[in-house]
Amino acid sequence: MDFDLSEEQRLLQDSVAKLLADKYGFEQRKAYMKAPEGWSREVWSQFAELGLLGLPFAEDEGGFGGGAVDTLLVAEQLGRAITLEPWLSTVVIGGGFLRNGASAELRSAMVPKIAAGELLLAFAQAERQSRYDLFDVATTAKKDGSGWSITGRKGYVVHGDSADALIVTARTAGGQRDQRGIGVFLVDAKDPGVQRRGYRTVDGQRAAEVEFANARAEAVLGNPEHGLPLVDQVVDETIAALAGEAVGAMQVAHDMTVDYMKTRQQFGRPIGSFQALQHRAADMLVALEQARSMSYFAAMSAEERDPLERRKAMATVKVQIGRSARFVGQQSIQLHGGIAMTMEYACGHYFKRLTVNDAMFGDADHYVRYLADIGGLVQAA
Amino acid sequence: MDLRFTDAEIAFRQEVRDFIAKELPVATRERMLAGKSPTKQMVVDWQRKLNARGWAAPEWPKEAGGPGWTLAQRYIFREELQQAPAPSPLGFNINMCGPVIIEFGTEEQKKRFLPRMLNLDDWWCQGFSEPGAGSDLAGLKTRAVREGDHYVVNGQKTWTTLAQHADWIFLLVRTDPNAKKQEGISFLLCDMKTPGITVRPIITIEGGHEVNEVFFDDVKVPVENLVGQENRGWDCAKFLLGNERFGQARVGASRERIRRLKVIAQESLDGGRPLMEDPEFRRKVTEIEVELKALEMTVMRVIATETKRKDKKPDPATSVLKIKGTEIQQLCSELLMKAAGPYAWVDGDPDEEGGGNDVDVAPDWALGLAGVYFNWRKQSIYGGSNEIQRNIMAKAFLGL
Ligand SMILES: Cc1cc2nc3c(=O)[nH]c(=O)nc-3n(C[C@H](O)[C@H](O)[C@H](O)COP(=O)(O)OP(=O)(O)OC[C@H]3O[C@@H](n4cnc5c(N)ncnc54)[C@H](O)[C@@H]3O)c2cc1C
């Protein structure tokens, strides 16, 4: 058993931390949010220079050959700065589909562009009725000569407004909630059949509602008759990255709170001297460390080959991360008092991101139910 | 002991309900159903309707312009407003400053201010908290120095809710810097149009503008606007804070939120079925309903003992109401957000008509629910934080 990072991993962590310390102060973040795309192209090209955009791809394809632990480390740093750039959409989700579902040709065409920061991807999966069920898909894909034509409506496509290409789940056969008959398609965002309406999400990120009307698919990812296992796998890998992001954000929310407790004076002494608050902050630390442990478990399980074991592991991760994020987020506001209720103070922004992080690809409640339905984690003696 | 309502009380409830059904503007109700605060105009119009009916200040005695209701009637009335949902009478006027003037004010002050408070001719705001004086309110530093027939006020208030709408502000100021901290404070009434006052907005985390900083730079307040005695303002403050805590129970409001939650849970799908059909979700909602029922009974007990109390000291039992009431409201706001699922992510500007759904990216019922959840974290912070309420209880009930 070894939780230590390699020298390379430590370097990676440090270089991202250094970049973000330099480029992602609270005021800088505010300015990025105000930019038309809602994030910074300049920071994006620095991500490219650092190798963060090619991180998970094989070296001979133009990537850096990073694994799940590397992804986790980067995600955690990005969570610490609650960055707004489409890294998760492009590199983790998009990258996941390319690594696990694309032909070698497609990869060789796309990976170098992604790594250079020239190609942005977004995942168009959820629909009005689907909530957190990845298999609930009404959007259709019809054979159209040698290709496919996509029709339907996708909601809350994170970073869908700035993406160059969309990865779309669509039904090639079966009924709306059938597990089989789902394909994954790559669609040019500028296809005349694609209409996007971008908006801001409550945590300051961007998303889009996307309508496909006979949009032409440029490529198929995985098996068009049964793409759900691919989707599950990529979402599971994404959950591991989300765990990293949440831990990074929780760490900062916690640190800010403890620092504030040491400086804020009421009744002639620091509020950190009140035992009620000390205990609460200690409980926040417990929640944070439990979450951190789970983020390691997530990185370890992301490469698990048995899909059921992997799903189960990620459900477990989601529950703990979600519960911890809720407690740390809520209490970081509470222990600050009024100041953390303001837009001008960073803490609230961490709380908001943690709230959305929990809901991405299913909240803690969703996964508790899943785990309970399959009999939990521990077998009866 | 008989906890049932009498026939007369049941008839009264119907009378209130009929009045609301007939008089409450649809736009006001819809806005509140969506979880948003009513606009200034909505609050003013509604309060004037209530006032025309003699119902603007349910708790005030008849001679002050109140309806002279029994405790049960007051309770029923507020519950019906909250459940409608309709705006409550403006708290700053009716539950905070008004009662202080009734209790501690002069006859002139009563004549001058109370009728205008009732009719919302003057919108009041609460100038208590300061950057350095939150939980430790008595640590406030805003200075008032008497010069002839005026006090000259210098300093800063913060978190002043809806100061941007306000015509008047009631203030706690330090008049004797040498006395023990609770003993050098006075309660002043100040016209917001007085030269030297600057109001600066504070934007809260969900994007709304409901709080402000208020700066005082040589602001002259006539001495006749002092309420009670100089340096005895802390008595007024304690009296007022007890009322504020009481008002935080908001049983009717939580019941309304649960109703709304159940409507949304019919529309929102989970696992291909209405969320309401999920036993896990139903169990969660039911747990809250039980807590709310218990709170309702506790509120009634506190009301009942209130009548028998001789002194005007705030009842520490109101701390129980504040803690439980805000916890329940916060849970409701969280469940509403969760019920909407990812739709709740759309950043709807709470101050904008239509709440930012101009691009139609979510069902209307889902908009702004995350914003309300974020915003309602304030409830366990203001009105004396929930930690401070526990301190009060530990001291008053437990003798610790
Ligand atoms: C949205 C909003 C609206 C408001 N509206 C108004 C208004 O209209 N008028 C007005 O005057 N004020 C208003 N307030 C101010 C409110 O009353 C204060 O925020 C509150 O009193 C807490 O003070 P603080 O924010 O300075 O936090 P602090 O007092 O600094 O508290 C920080 C943390 O320390 C804890 N703490 C402090 N002392 C103790 C202790 N002895 N033991 C244990 N824990 C302790 C608190 O519970 C909190 O968790 C409003 C606040 C908000 C957020």
C-alpha cells in the first residue's frame, strides 16, 4: 500500500498550483467570468503549454500518457481555484470517449488539436426527462447513407456553448429507457442542424441547451447499437475527476473558514476561541478527509476493468463526496457569518461549485439508492 | 388544556382566506410561489389593502391601530398569509420598530410614526449590525453625539436589508463611549433623506440585491427621534430581537414550501417516474412535515405562555423557534432545489421578471430554486445566529 506521489506527479501538482496561483486569483476569476465565453482563452493556452490538455492521452498519439491519479491531481488543483475553463468537458469526458471509443485514425486527428488547445468538446447527454439516468435517451440517430443523422434536444450541456464538437448520446434502436440501442456520436457544433442556446449556471460556469435537427454525425464512438457501457465507463472516470475537484474546493473552503475564525473578533476575542465553532470546524475536517480518502479510491477504481465493480465503487465515491461537500459547503458559510453570503467574498463561490459538483451525473441520494438496491457494499455473514 | 380551535376561530380563518382569495393580486402570488421575494410595489400595495381592512398589524393593540386580536387569531392570520403565499406585513415596520415605539415611545412619536408605518407610507429598515458588531451587537461603534437639539451620527451600519427602499431607519448608536458596552447605547429614528447618509448595495451569493451598507457622515438626528431614554437603547434592542426570533418560526411559510415541493415533485421525473413516487423522497418530505407539526405545537405553547408573562424580557423559548424554524426552512429550500435536479442550475436572476429563462433552457418551475437555497443560508446567520441562540438557551434554560 502506497499513497505517496511519484516525483513526476509531484512536479505536475506543483506546476498547476503555481500557474493557478499566478493566473487564478479571485479577482482574475471574476474577470474571466465576464468574458463572452465565460472563461479565459489565455489560461487555456497555458493549460496546453503545461500539458494539461493532452494529459490522459497516449504519448505516441500526442498526449502525455497520464493516468487516473494524474487526472485526480490536476482536478484537485482546478477545484482549489474553482476554474471555469472546459477542462472536464474536453479532456476528461471528451478525452475519455476518444481513448475508450474512438478509432486510432480519429484519435490521431483529434488528440494533437486537443492537446494544443485548439479543439473543445462537450458532452450532450442529459434530456428534460432523463434526470440522472444515462440510458434515458429520446434523441434519435438514423442511418443516413454511410453516416448518421441526429435529432433531439439535450439540456445542460456543460460548456456546450463554446465547444467545437459535441459528443452526443442518441438512440439507434429500442425505447426511450432501454439499456440497449444507444449510440455515441461526434457532431460538429457548427453543423447547420445544431442550434445552441448558452447560459450561465449558478456556480458561474457555462452550459447550453442544444437542439439537433437532422444534424450529421461525423463519427461514431464505440458500438452504435450498444454504446451504454462506453458512456458508463467515461462517466465513471469523470466521477473520479469530480471527486478531485470537490476535494480541492472543500480544502479551500475549509482553510478559509479556519483562517477567518482566527482573525474575526467578536466579544473581544477571536470567534475561533468558541468551542462550538471549534468542534464544527473539526467536523468539517473529518468530512474533508473522508472525501479525500474517497478521491484516492476513485482514482484507483477508475481503471477497474469489471464494469459492475467500477460502477459500485464510483457510486460509493459519489455518496461520500456529496455528503462531505454539503457539510463543508454549508458550514463554511455558517461559520463565517454574513460575510460569506456576499458575492464579493470567495467562500460562497466554493459553496456553489460544491453544490453543483454533487449534482453532476447524479447526486449523493441517487447513488445511495443505487447502492442500497444492489445490496450495499458489505455481504451478510 | 384544549389545543383545538373554536368555531369562531375556524370562521375567522375562513374570513381571512376569503379576503386573500379576493384581494391578493395573481402576479404577487405567482412570484412568491416561484420562491422569489415580492417587489417593493407588491409589498406596499398589499399592506395598504390589509390596512384598509384594519389588518396591517396583527399583534398591535387596538389603541395603536391594531385589530386587537386574540393570540389564536394572530396566529391564524399569519399562517394564512404565509400559506397563500401572500406578503407578510412589512416586518421592519410592524414587528420591529412599531412595537418598540408602542412600548417605549412618546405619545408624539406614536402619533407621528405608527399610522404611516401601518399604511407603509414609510418603509423602515433595521440599522443594528456593523462590520465589527454582528453576533456581538453590543460592540457597536456608530457614534451619536448630542449637540443642542440634535444628535450628530457618524459611523457605518451593514447588512441593512432593503435599505434601498427605505424612507426611515431605526438605529442603535453609541451615546456614551465610557459606560459598559450595553449601557451606552441609544435607539434613534432617522430619516433616510437626511444629508450625510450613503447607501451602498451588497450583492448576495445568488446575485440578488437585498442588503446594503449604510454610511453616516455627520448626520443630524433631532433629539425628539430618540426612543426611550438616552443610553437605555439596549432594552429596546433586546425587546425587538425577541420579537424577531419569534417571527422566524414561519410555520405557514414552510407548509407552503412543502406544498410547492409536492407539486414540483409531480412534474419532475426521476427514474422515469414522477419524483413524488419515489419512497425515499416521500420519506424525506414526511420527516420534515413531522418536524413542522411539532414546531407548530411549540409555537402555540410559546404564544400561550407569552400572554401570562409580566415582564417584557424576551422569552428564551423563542430561541427554540428560531433554530427549528430556520432549519426547517433551509431543508425545504434544499429539497426544492434537489427536486428540480440539474434544471436548478440555470442562473436565473432573482430580480428579473421571468428569472432569466429567456432562452427557455429549463421548465419555469425549476428556475431560481438553487438561488433560494443559497440565499436561505442567511436564515441561520441573521436574527441572532443559530449558535448564539444555543448560547442563549444554555444560559437561560440550562444554567450553564
Ligand atoms: C442576508 C442578511 C440580512 C441581514 N439583515 C440585517 C438587517 O436588516 N439589519 C441588521 O442590523 N442586520 C442584518 N443582518 C446581520 C445579521 O444580524 C448578522 O449577520 C448576524 O448577527 C451575525 O453577525 P456576523 O455576520 O457579523 O457574524 P459573526 O458575529 O462574525 O459570526 C461568525 C460566526 O461566529 C459565530 N459566533 C459568534 N459569536 C459566537 C459565540 N459567542 N459562540 C458561538 N458562536 C459564535 C456565529 O454564529 C457565526 O457562525 C443580516 C445578515 C444577513 C446575512
